[in-house]
Amino acid sequence: MDYWASDHRIASLHGALFILLLCLLPIALRALRGRPRLPPGPNGLPVIGNKFDLASEATWIALRDLSRKYGDVISLRALGETIIVTVLNSMTAATELLEKRSIHSGRPSSIISLSEMLGWNFSFGFKGYTDEWRRERRLLWQYFHPNTVQHWHAVQLREARRFLQYLLRNQCELNDIIKLSLCRALLGATYGIPAKDVKMRHVDLLTEGETGISEAYDPASFHITWLMRNLPSWLLTAGLKGKLARWRSQSKAVVEVPFEDWQNALKQGVAESSMLSDLLGIAPLPTQVTREIGDKDKAKAVAATAFFAGSDTTVGTFHAFFCAMILYPEIQKRAQEELDAVVGSDRLPEHADRPSLPYINALIKELIRWYNILPLGLPHCSLEDDKYRGWDIPRGSTVVANLWAILHDDERYPEPDTFKPERFLKNGQIDEDVLDPGSVVFGFGRRFCPGKHFADDTIFINIASVLHAFDIMPALDGQGEPIPVVPKIVPGFVSYVLILSVWQHLLMRLLENLGAIQVFNPRAIEHVRVSSAVRVRRSLAHVWAKRKRCLPPGPPGLPLLGNVYDISQDAPWVSYRDLAAQYGDVICVLLVGHPVIVLNSTDADADLLEKRSAIYSDRPKSLVSLSRLLHWIWMFSVKPYGDDWRDSRRLLWQSIQPSTVAQWHPIQLRESRHFLRYLLQGNYDLQEAIRLSLCRTLLSVAYGLPAEYVDGRYVDLLREADNTLTQALDPAVMFIPFLRYLPSWFPGGGWKSGIERWRAVAVLTRDLPYQDTLQAMQNGKAEPSLLSELLGDLDTMGEIDEECVKGVCSTMFVAGADTTASLFHAFFCAMVLHPEAQQRAQAELDAVIGLDRLPEHADKPSCPYVSALVKELLRWHPVSPLGVAHRYATVMTNIWAIMRDPERFPEPDRFRPERFLKEGELDSDVLDPSDIVFGSGRRICPGRYFAEDALFINIASVLHVFNITPALNENGIPVAVEYKIGAGLISYVTTPELFFVLNRS
């Protein structure tokens, strides 16, 4: 028996050795082929790679610094060669890879799988480049492309007016006012929920969703995702299960809550015409676009995406706007002068005023440039092997665009840290030769944000309205001295301006009888983080095979870890930009053996993501798989490149393309007015107010939800969705999948416990606005919207079903709200830091609009400085500094680096709207940040024009009404304000709110 046992053991050993040899043989053969020639990058430490190279608070800054050493395209490594991240720190690299080459239009599989697990896959922004992504993105795009987005101007205008009323009443925190106003605009446009039904629960819904995303997608929590995905449920600890359940519930709420509100409004007959009602064919919109109708679930997903994305991002922009007006009172004054001249004193700005408000437009551009909502954007993933400048970009590589670096390029934007709307002006008009930050912050290629134009219109009508009605001034301390404002960016899925003090009072410019009134005491902004969508290769054979390829240059990394420590976790776009300075504008970083190509120039971005969009339009598999796992795959921005993605994007694009985006101007104008009123009320949280305003705008456009249907729960839903995506799309989990299966009690474990919660948030984000819209439709209160248009044509749209329509509407809501909120938040920060820009914008507004009305979209052509300010805002603060990764080799555009290119934007860190102006008009020779920040190639954000209109009308309104000034300390001295953004899928200014909003009359 012993002899037999011994032979048995020997035989077993031989068998095991034989199997091991079979496994190692292909690895050895592939190793002989040589390693790929990746973009240059810093040398990393063994195992951990470049982690310490990116250890700063702002990863995007660390990446920018690395690009200065290695070139605008750098590569980083983590876990040896397992993870390779290529970071694009210039507009050239981002354009070449993400715009010109559609093969980089994918999402990392880690992001996809994480979104699926957490329920955030309803948003096509997290889906891979697939047919499903195409369909959902098309659903949303058809309502927000430039030809249809003007349909939502009424909703935007209504909520902008309401925002002014809130400001006038001075009863809530500014954050709450902004979020509520945006929620009403988004829920009104997306779901048709009446404004009266949009409450703080909608704001809370957005906030909780953002918090959940930030937690779930936190790079430090990637191991949790791996555990949750791979371990059986009975092995998960209570903590992991609780996290998962919470994250899933948050994503579910983002979808379900607004949808239920829409259903209730429909039942009560109060639902307004909206995107959702149109998608479902209940209340078709009076548009001339070709509608593609999906099923109910897709409509819910699309509406939830529009609501969630639109609200949270725009909140950050509004918040930054108030900060900027305090920091730069001269800019506020100039913007108000333009508003007064164009609009006059007998009315408020409207979307039609936008062409006449070049300085306001420049201010919005500068706000977007100065304040990056997503400093690193969402990572791209390559669909197939590619070569760029002699470097290899392997299939499946993660490519990150350092949006912050692009928008802080001191060659493109001199003094990039200074808020200077003038940088976008030439001869008093928008300078077309200056890179529009909107072309950067809204993504590249086929992954650009479809809600870009809606967000732009929302930002415009609100900013113009606020500037026309109020003066924004710093808070005063106990001694009556202004408190210095030092803005900081809250790291997170969407970055926010965080200011330690507050606006203390408003000075109404148009209603003199109101006088000076106390305003708000904003809550501290929750810290969230942005995650790079990257994934780990499970096979050493694959890692060794990649070493043989000729990848773009990048820093040498550590064994296994690669360049993890070369990239700052807080500002990776800066690290990529710095690496690009050393290695070139196209770099490759290895993150745990996974190559990530980063494009740090517009040339690289155009060459790859635009010119080769056919192969760079997918999302990394890790992003797609995680999105499916977390139920976020309904967002077509994360869907793989395919018919689903095309259908989704087409549905959205046809309503918000340049020729149709004006249909939403009334909504944007309405919500910007509401935002101004909200600011007047005082005692509010600016960030919350921005989010609510954007929620109302996007929900009205996407779903037709009346403003009264959009309350704090949508803001909370957006916040929860953002937090969920940030937490669930943990880069560590996407790079190292086995971390998804570790129990919470295991060192590095804990991610999996949040899956159920993330999924719930994903489902809620998709279904809530849809349900609310259905109710509004039943009640006859739903407005014409993207949803109603799509639902009305559902029977004629072939394979597109209701779920696709839901996904498109939800994607518009989620993607549009969050990014635009971040930009609007950054706008406030820019106005504080650069008062000269605020003053000039106000001067233009006063000259164009006058003192008897508020700005409108029609004023935009007459307000070149305001338009330049918007461009500078997009450049100065890229919402997604690195955009969304394309696959297969993950390709990211360093939007921040491109927007900070000193050759394109001298003094890129300065907020200077004038850089976009030439002889008082917008200078077409200046790169428009909108061409970068909204994505590249086929993944470009379809809501770009909607976002730009929203930014213009909101910024013009705020500047026309308010002065944004620094807060005062206890000695009555202005508090110093410092602009700082946090890491996250969407970056927000993290500086506490140390500024006033004063009405100008």
C-alpha cells in the first residue's frame, strides 16, 4: 500500500509538472517575441511600479509633470507589466488617438464589468463600444445634438429663472439651490417632471449616487470589486454585502426614482413634454429629427443617464463659477457689463442672447477649462492593436486623456491657472483659433458626451442669468472683512470646488428694493475620487507577449506593478502631462502589466481618436464588464462599440445636435432663472443648488419631468450615482480582477460588499426619472422631452426597445448633470479667483442685455466675452481631465494637459477668457476646449451642444444678476481662494466655499 501510494504521489507530481509545462510553454514562446515598445514613462519600483510617481493629491498634475519629462504621451506600469496605462497629456495626442482613430472608443473591461455588477451599466457612458451602446447613445444624442438641443431651452430658461428666485429668497444652501435647479432642468427636459415635483429628495438621490460611485470606483477599493464579482455570496462578509447592496440600490434609485416620478406626473396629467415621453411615444416633441424609439427599459436608462450625468457635472461647473466670480471680480464685472449692454435692465438673459454675449461665452469656456469636472475623463480602450509615433498600443490597452493637462497647457493657454475668459476672445468675439475647452472636457472621438450642447446651454443660461441679476462677492468675517477664497477640488467621480467659507449675501442688480440679503451656508462637499478604468491581465503569457510590441514611450516601471507609483492618485493628468514632457505627447504607462496609452496633445488625440475612430471607439473590456456587473451598462458611454451603442448615441444625438439643441433652450433658460431665484433665497449649499438646477434641466429635457417633480432626491440620486461609480469602478479591481473576490475581512478586501448597493443605485438612476415621468404623463403634466419623443416612435425603431430609451434618457440625465454641475461649480471658483473676468463678463452682459432683463440664449452671439469665458471655463476646468478610456489598448486623452498646453493657451493656469477673443469676437483660430473636453472620435459626448448652451445661459444669468466675490474672515479681510480639483470620474473644485454671491442692483 505504501509503495502504491508513493508511485501514486510520483505520478501525480509528474502530471502536475506536465500541466505546468503546458501552461508555461505558450508563455515562454510569447516571451521570445519581445516586449512591446510602449510610450515613454518613469521607471517604477519592483512590483508597485509607478505608484509613488503619482502619489500627489492631484494625479492629473503628476501626469502633466511626467509628460514634461517624457513627452505628452506617457506610459505607466503597475504590478510589473500587468497593467499599462497610456496617458495623453496634449490635445494633439488626444486628437490623434481618440478623435481620428475610432479603434480607441472602447471602455476598459474593468469599468464595464464593475458597472454591470453595481447596476450602473444602465448608463451607456460605462458600456463598451457595442451595438447596444450605439443605440442608447443615439437615443440620447437625437435629443441633444446641435439641431435639436434648442428644444430644451425653455426648460433651461425656466429653471434658470427659478434659480434666480431661489437666490433671491435666500433660504437654502447654495449647493442645494444649484443641484435643485439643475435637477429641475434635467428632470424637466429628460422626464418632463414638473418643477414643483422636483424636491430635495432628487438632490439627495444625485448626491447619494455620486457618493456611491466615488466609493465603488475608488482606485483604493478596486480589490473590493474583484471580490464581489468572483467570490460566491456566501463567502462575502456582511460589510461587503452591505456595500454592494448600498451601491446597487443607489444606481437603481437613479434610474427608478425619476422614472417613477414621471409615471406619477403622467398619471396626474402634469407631466411635461420631455425626452422620455417622446422616447416612449406618449408625448412626441415638435421636432424635425428622426426619432429612434427603444423599449421602456432603454428609455429609462437613457433618461437616467442624462439626468445623473448632466446634473452632477453641471453642479460642479456652477459651483466653480461662483468661486471664479469671487476670485476674479474684474471678470464678473466685465461679464455683467456685457450682459447689461446686450440684455438691458428690463429683462433677463435668454438663449437667443448668447451670440451677442461673446464675453459670457468666453467666461463659460474659461470656466470649463479652468475647472475640470473630470480631470482625467473616462478611460478609453483600444479595439485592436495600433501604432502611434512608432509606439505600440496593444489591443485592450487603457488610454487616458489628461484633460486637466490639456486645458492647462501653458502654450495653448498662457497662465493656465488664471481665470481669463479673454483668452477665448479676439477683437471682441470668440476666437475660433483658441482650443475650445468644450471639445476636451466632454470627451473625445465616439465617446464624447452626447449631452454636451445641453450642458453648455444650461451653463450659459444660468451663468448669464446669475451675473445679470446678482453680484457675487466673498463672505465677510466677524469684523466685516472679506474672507479670502482658496478653492480646492474634491477628488471624486465628479470633482467639485470646495471652499471653506461661504457666500454671505447677495446684492441683487435688477431688483433694487430687495437690497443686500443674507444667502447661504453651504455644507462641506463630500470627498469623492475618480478612478481610471483599467484592468489586469490574468495571464503572464499575455503580459510577456505585450513586452515584444513597440509601445509608445513611457517611464520604466516596477516589476508587476509597472508605473503605479509614477502616477498621482489625486491628479493623474498632471503626472501624465509631466511624463509627456519627458517622453513625448503620446506615452504609455503600464499599470499591473496593462498598457494605458495617454494622449497629451491635440494632434495625438485627433490622429488616433478622431482619424482612427473606427478602431479606437470601444471601451475597455474591464469597464464594460464591470458596468454590466453593476447594472450600469444602460449608460451608452460605457457600452462597447457596437450597434447598441450606435443606436443609443443616435437617439440622443438627433435631439441635441447643433441643429436641434435649441429646442431645449426654453428649459435651460427656465431653470437658469430658477437657479437665480434660488440663489436669492440664501442659506443654501451652492453645489446642491447647482445640481438641483441641472437635475431639473436634464430631467425636463430627457424625460419631460416638470420642475416640481424634481426635488432633493434626484440630487441625492446623482450624488449617490457618482459616488457609486467612483467606488465601484475601482481601478485596482479593473486592473487586478481577483481583488473582486476577496472577502472584506481579507487585507485589501471589502469591495464586493458594495455590489448590491451599487446595482441598486444604477437601477434607481435609470428607473426613478422614468417612473416619475410616466406618472407625470398620466397626470398630464409631463412636458415634451427626449423620452416622450423616443417612446412615441418606439414602434418604428426596429430593435430599439424601451430599455434602450430608458438608458439613453438616463445617460443624458446622469452624464449631463454631473459634468455640467462640476463646470458650473468651477465657474463660481473662477469668478472669485479672477474677478477681472467676472467684471468684464458682467460689463458685456450689461452692455448687451441691459438691466431690465436676464440673459437668453439668443444673446450668446452678442456676448463674445461670456462665450469666451465659457470656453475658458471648459479649458481651465476639464470636467474629465482624462476623458473616458478607449480600448483595446486602453487609450486616454489627457484633456487637462491639452487644455494646459502653454503653446496653445499661454499662461494656461490662469483663467483668461480673452484668450478666445480677437477684436472683441470669438477667435476661431484658438482651439475650442469644447472640441476636446467633450471627447474624441465616435465617443464624443452627444450632449456637447446642450451642455454648452446650458453653461452659457446659466453663467450669463448668474454674472448678469450677481457679483461673485471672496468671503471675508472675522477681520473683514477677503479669504484667500485657491483653485484645486479632486480626482474622480468627474472632477470637482475641492476648495470650500469662501465667497459671497451679491445681487448687483
